[in-house]
Amino acid sequence: MKRLLIITLMLAVITCPPALAQAEFKKTKVAVIDFQIQGNQYENSDMGAIVAEWLITALVKDGRFDVVERRLLKKVLGEQQLVMTGVVNEASASELGKLLGVKIIISGTVMSFQNVLEVNARIIDVTSASIITAENVKSTTAIRLEELVMQMAEKIIKDFPLEGYVVSRTDQKVSIDLGRYAGVKSGMRFSVFREGSIIKHPKTGEVLDIETIQTGKIEITKVRNNIAEARIMEEAAPQTIAYGQMVRSLS
């Protein structure tokens, strides 16, 4: 009986894939509110909606975001008697986030004054009902508004780095559990690190953070749907990068 139990357990280990390799990447779900236009009037009265649409397109193309469709957003806003255009406050964003099932609300303004064109965005965490970051881009040249919005999208994307795990290593190559579906592209670079000591508050004993120890950097060379291959660019010491360590996108 004991031998049969051991064999059964061994078969279970062999036939069941590791949980790490089967971890499904979950995109950050966001809603983008129409931007508020301030300052000089634009030829198109729907410029705030157009700016939001440009931003949505850029975020969707990146691959790491699940963006709420505009028609659903309008429907929910209409039912709640909220305006589609304008900068929402933290309280209303939190309520809207619950209704839409999103984690992040992005709202902002486009300002045109004299020769300055400026785009501002606020990224609101609906769970804590607080602004987690704010981004700003501006130009005093004849740069197009769409180009400024693309610059804004790049800044917002960097605020949400991709995180995953090393699932294999061979010589100077590794594979990670993030692929095309997560927005990984060839040429992207990742920092590789392992967890160290737990950092606690000296008086309360509350866990504040976990130390991260960088073991190296990698660059993506080949992308599949759920996995990507990379070459090791830097390594703290030979064979420091190993299976199970975490990765975080740098670009």
C-alpha cells in the first residue's frame, strides 16, 4: 500500500505541469475618460473624445491593458448620470471603477495657451480611490496633438511594467512566462531579480516590503503567444540568473 501511494504521488508530479509555468497573465483593466479641453478652442468640438480614443488605441496596441469599450463606458456613465467628459475626482472614479470592474481610471486635460500645447493625465487607483501617478507632456513647437498623446501613452505604459518569471535557462538564454498575449515584443529588456529579506517596521512589526536582489538583465529575441525567449545581457555572477526568479520590463 505504501509503495502504491508513493508511485501515485510520483505520477501526479510528472503529469501535472508546474503552477509557475501555467500562470495566466492578467491584463490591467482600465477605463479612459474623455479628456477635457481647456484654453484655445479647437476646430473639432469632440477633440476630448478623439484624444481619449488615440490614447485607448495606443494602450490596446501595447498588449498589457484590457481597456473598457467606449460604448459600455458611455452606457454606464449615462445610467449613473455622470458626464463622459472632464476630470473625475477620486471618489467618483472609485465608484465608476466598481461599476465597470476596472482597476484604473485615466482622465485628463488638453490645454492650449499661446504657443504651448500641453496634455495632462491622472491615473487613479479605484481600490484606494487615490491618484497613484500623474503624467504630463508639452510642446512649444508645431508638434501635432496626436504625437503628444502618443508620448503620453508611452509614459503611462512605463508606469505599469510587465512582471513574470524565468521558466527555463540554457547557457546564455532564458525563457519567461510572458509572451505576445502579454504585450511582449522583440527587443524589450527585462531586469531579473530574486526576493531577499522581508522588510518590517521596527516598532509595529508590519511587513513593509520584500528586498529585491537584481541578478541580471535580459533582452527578448523571440516571442510566442504565452512565452518569450531572451538572451542574457548582464549577470551579477556566472549562473546567477536561475529558474523561478522574477522579471520586470525596463522598456
